[in-house]
Amino acid sequence: MIDQFDYEPEEAVFRQDSHGDGFFILKSGAVDVVKDGQVVATMMNPGSMLGEIGFILDQPRTASVIARTKSVILRVTGENLENVVREHPAIAAKLLITLARRLEQTTAKLYAK
């Protein structure tokens, strides 16, 4: 299922350590990714994925996401990853690309030290 939500500045999309029963796609606006009280990233690109790690791994959220500006965000939910892949193959493909890019960035940072 995909639902659309509007967020006001400083409104939480989700909080660190909360349960991840879905993930989010930024449609418009900007959000801050906050880990342990520190802003670690700002997402402004439509199509950016948020909260996918907690959903895929069925683990608590690794960071909070807070609206920086008025934002429109899609929430994708499903019983599990297999259902999302089956019901929304285009979103699943985008999810794989997002994860691959994040892995590439993390690997580059690891080897830069």
C-alpha cells in the first residue's frame, strides 16, 4: 500500500529506534536525517528513499527523519519485502539502486581513511 502524507517543518516523519513497518519516498520538500541528535544528511531530491534499512532488516530505525521544509512524502507499507517487490516492482528496483549507491558511498569512505 502507498499513502501520501504532508509534513510541516520540524515535524517527524519517523524517530530513531522506532519500528520500521514501511519505508518512505520523498516526493517534494526537504528532510533532515538525524542520528543521535546530530543532522547527518539533508535529503532534497524527489524519489529519495527514507527508512528502508529498518524495513528491509526488520530492525529499529537507525536515524530520525525530520521535515526541514513543507514536504510531501509517500509511505510504502507491506507485510514484508517480498510483498512490496511483488506489488510494486518499480519501487523495488529504485530501492535496490538506492542501497547499492549507499553501499558504494560507505565503501569509498571506508577506504579513504
